[in-house]
Amino acid sequence: MWWRRTYASFSRHFHILDNFNRKLGFSLRRYSTAGNRFAALWGNGDYGRLGLGSVDSQWRPVVCSAFCGGGDSVRSVACGGAHTLFLTESGRVFASGLNDFGQLGISDDLSYTKEPTLVPGIEKEIRHISAGYSHSCAITLDGELYMWGKNNSGQLGLGKSAPKIVSTPLKVACLSGINIEMAALGSEHSIAVTDEGVTLSWGGGSSGRLGHDRQSSLLGFLSSACEYTPRVINRLDGVKVKTVAAGLLHSACVDENGNVFVFGENAVGKFSFGSNNSSGPSMLSDLPISEEIACGGYHTCVVTGNRELYTWGSNENGCLGIGCTDVARSPQRVEGPFVRQSVSKVSCGWKHTAAISDGQVFTWGWGGSHGTFSVDGQSSGGQLGIGTDVDYIEPAVVEFGSNVKALEVSCGFNHTGAILQYI
């Protein structure tokens, strides 16, 4: 059974876990002091992306015990395509998983690592991390942006002459003197916002995901020219952006007034938001004032100022959580448990979604049983963390136990991570 395998793995590698049972999924009494934070991960375990010391997939949450030794605890987690970044309280970055394009930032000597490994080369304290499909970034306390990983479309922002693979963190030199507040990484593009609310984007420009108003060709296709260094999104001139998000072929942002802007495939025809012949940002008029935003493979989620959750786009495997698998061409409120509970955080994977509501994690969408990759007939799913690989078309709670609350959640391609705190 899954809990026996998990207990055996923890005991073998760390010798610190006890009182493990099926309901809680984990228990760390030695470190369960109120206020202590820890990371739990679940889903596809290929290449060690879960950071649990193995390549096993996990259908329920498992504590990443690498940060449970009483020293530098984990503050934040970012799940990418097949890798994961961890940010500690002291401002250091660790990485685990696949390293085929240098996305771990630990040099190109290792093709993957099963345990969180320190990312060298950034001497300053880090306050923000983000993971794309095969590239990664970190932002220092003073707003410097460092990037590494795959760079085939200029998604690292290091200039046209930069290598196609960068295996250790490099500072984005052209942003010197500019304080970057946050960044979001998609499949082959990146988007960031400065401390003054100015929005920049770079990388692969297909489907208009950079928001730079590229003209369509005679056949109606948008220009796919890449941007090799960060470029201001002119259509957002005068708009003070607060938060940004990046998906597979689209991007989105929320301004200081709670307005939502989208650009890319969601904005130019497939889901009929705004003009069909423009790749620039389009403001959505049919949403309440918004606070948080997340982009997945082909879907988008927004948390409003009233802590309601809205979603739209492709609904493969039920990733919108609206009780069906029909495409939503306009924002739909996610109800179920969220009719009575407020939502504070949301994250989108390729075809699954996770949200935090009243300290609990809820997941829905692609569970892994359909359309996943498998070896010897074994499903590599489990990214919903509810003990099965079937799809869920409505939010389902992930069991952690009564003595913890969720602070942060992050969805990768087909794995999920959360930061939790003992209460």
C-alpha cells in the first residue's frame, strides 16, 4: 500500500518519521512545532522531480524531508515541467528533477537529481523563484533577475548571442538598475513586472503570448519572432501591473485596480477574448475586481477581491473544475466547496489545477489515468494528490491532517507541491 511504501522510504533515508498513518499521509512530531513550515509534493516522480530521493510517483502528499532537519526550512516551492525549485528561509535556492537543459542550475554534469541540490552562483539572498517548462529564474532582495535552463527561443533574456542551454544562473545584465518585483515562466517565454508596475516579456513570441502587437501574415498566422532580451509591453503603458502569469501559449496580468489582461492564444480567437487579429493585451470586462491569476496549458484562473475563483479556457480532463468538460469561452465561477469557503491562492498545471481555501488544498482536472505517460503499464499520474489517478471535474480536498494549514501551492506539468505550516 502507498502509505507503507512512503513510510519505508522516509525511514530508510531520514530516520526521523514516526506516527505515520493513512489519513494524515505524514507526521513529523519531532519538527511539528507551531509555525514551522515544510514542503509536501505529489504526482509524477520521474527524474526525481518530487525531491523525495527516488523516482517513484506519489498519489498522495509526501513531505520533502530534506528541509526537515531543524536548520534552513523551506519558504516557497515552484514546480516546472519535470523539475522543482525550493526557496529556503535564508534565501537559498535548491532544485531537483530533470536537468536535460540545465534547468536545475547545478551545471550540466548531472542529467537529473532525486534530492534537492543547492543552486550555486547567486551570492545574494533570493526572495522569489519561478519554474517554466525547461527554464528557471530567481529574483534577489534588491530586484536582480537571474535565469538558467533552456534558451532556444531567448526565454532567458540574455541576448541573441547567448547559448541555447545555460546550466548555471546568469544575471540578466540588460536589466541592471531595474528592480524586478516578480516573474512568471511559461513553456518558452518569460514575463516580469518591475517595482513600478512596468511589464516586460521575452522569449518565444508565437500565438502572441508576449503581448507585443505583432501583425498577422497574409494567411492569418501571428508572427513567431522571438525577443532575446526583456521588452516593455507597450500596450500596457500607463497600466500599473501588480502580478503576472505565463502559460503554454498565453500570458495574463492583473493591474493595481484589479483589472485582468490576457494575451496570446486565449486572447486572439480560440476563446474569443478581445480582437481576433491582435496579439496585444486585451482587458476582460466580465470579471469582478481580481487579485491573483494563474495560467495553465490552455486554461486560466483568477481569484477575485471577494475571494471567489473564476476560470475559463480549454476544459480537458475537467481542469476548470466547473462540473463538466465543456470549453468555457468566458469566465465561469468555480463553485462546489468554494460557495461557502473563500479562495486565497490558485495554480495551474498543464491540465490540472490547485487552489488554497481556508488553509486547505483542493485539486481537480487531469489525474493521470488518461493521456499520461506510463512505464510497464504503471500510471505516472497522481498530481491531484487524492490517492487515485482518475480525473476530477470538481474541486476535491487533499488530506494533510488537522494540524497543518496550506500557505502556497504550485502545479507543474504533472506534479504538484505545497508549502504548509503547523498550527
